[in-house]
Amino acid sequence: MTVAEMQNEIMRLKAERDVCILAHCYQAQDILEVADYVGDSYGLSVQAAKAKQQTVVMCGVRFMAETVKILSPEKTVYLANAMAGCPMAEQMDKDYIAEVKKQYPDHAVVCYINTTAALKTICDVCVTSSSAVKIIRKLENPNILFIPDCNLGDYVQKQVPEKHLTLLKGGCPTHAGVSEQDTLSMKTLHPNALLLVHPECRPEVVAQADFVGSTSAIMEYAKRSDAKEFLIGTEMSIAEHLRYECPEKRFYPLAKRLLCVNMKCTTLPDVLAAVSGEGGERIELPEDVLTGARRCIDKMIELG
């Protein structure tokens, strides 16, 4: 089958089988074109909860599919490719953080959405990259154990100096792989380009940015800006997608290592297999995990 034929078959099957397809921004363009919703991880789970379809296929990574299930426990949720994990979400598990919490009994535990459902059950509140500053600023406790991304945590600490954040050595290996030298080299190569970066990048990279924000915020900023050239400091697929949406502008990945192999695990044939009922992994979570993780997310909604 050609790409177009496969896309047409996916569109036919999802209508026939009443399936909602979610695609994270980091997915390939051919997958985005067949999705019902495209966006960041939490935003996709909210859209899934609102969707009329009772079957959902997540084109992303495992923690994203888990979040969909947490917010829509009555729906059937599939991860399009079972191998698509998130190295950051897998860095810290429930048992490890339970031990760390004993060292900081006076700290509120704030987890990034890029964590497993099981880990969320022992955290006080969940945050996204776009809501972290606002939510942590609202917390009554001045002492915060922020997990797992120390780079995002460093960014939040600088924005909310009145709080004390304890950080662990975790984070996104893709974003953290970009160095200050990479950034300086690209700024020299493209001196007129604005630098837009994700707060999961290293502090020395973030410090050079013209704009810092979530993936969706980066895309919106680039589309609204009057500037014509941009260095994109997040997964390189975003530079590609922006070229489709804004062909009159120039977009350059900040570094060639900004490639998430886990996001690239999912292919258009995987989506076809999942929609047809012949592939993907059905996401099942125990009732105590659904309830405990939902409490953590509900607190985020309350504060954010």
C-alpha cells in the first residue's frame, strides 16, 4: 500500500469502528494527517475524555496512553506501538520515590506528567511543562520535591524563587543532549533566527532562548511571530511540522540529536493495525492506580 492508500484505509476504518486517534506533536506528518487530535500529552487526554468515541488509539508513548485511561477509565485505550516508552518516565518508579520521600517528609511531591501512572499514585500533584510554574507558585508548602526532570525543575525554580525545589538527577535524554556549544554554533550559523526552546533543555541552553515553553507553546509562538527564521529547541519533528504550516518561514532543529526514537517507534502501519483491531496494546490499569493517579491529576486541574 502507498502512504495515501494506507491513510485512506485508516480514515475508513476509524469511522466504521468508531475510533478516535490521538497523535502527539512529535509523531510523523503522515500520522498527524489521520489523527482526530494533535497536541501535547495532557491536552490529548482531555480531548479523548471529550470525544464521543469509546475506543481511543494513542500515537505517542506509554505514559500518555496511561493518562488517557486515567481520565477516561470507561473507554478502551490502545497504545499504537507497545514498544513506545519514555526514558524519562521510566527513570523513577514508585518504590524508589517512596524511599526518597522518607528523606524529605516536609516536602510536597510534584511529578511531571511524564511519569508512570503507578508513580503518580504517591505524588501530591501532577504538572505539565506549561502549568508547572503556575501550580507550584500556588502550593502552600514552600518545600517541593520535583520529579523527575531536573532541567524543568531548574527552570521552575528560577521562575518561583520563593519556593525551595529539591531536584533529582532525571530528565529527558533527548532534550538534555543539546549542549551550550550546539546552541552557540547554530546561533552563529543562523544569526537572525529566534531561539525557541523547551524547558527540558539544559539551563545553559534555556538561558540563551528568546522564548521558553511547551511544545504547543513553541509552535504557537512561531506561527504568531513576525520573525522569519527560528531555531527549534525541541524534538526535530516540530521544525518539520512548522515548515508545513508556515512555508514562508524557515525552521531549523537546534541539534541533529533532537530525535526521540521512542516517538519514532510508531509508524503509519502501526496505526492501521491498531485501528483495524489487529495491533497495538490495550492499556489496563488496576483500580487503585486509576484512583490514586486521578487524585494527583485532579489536584493539577484544581490548581491550574
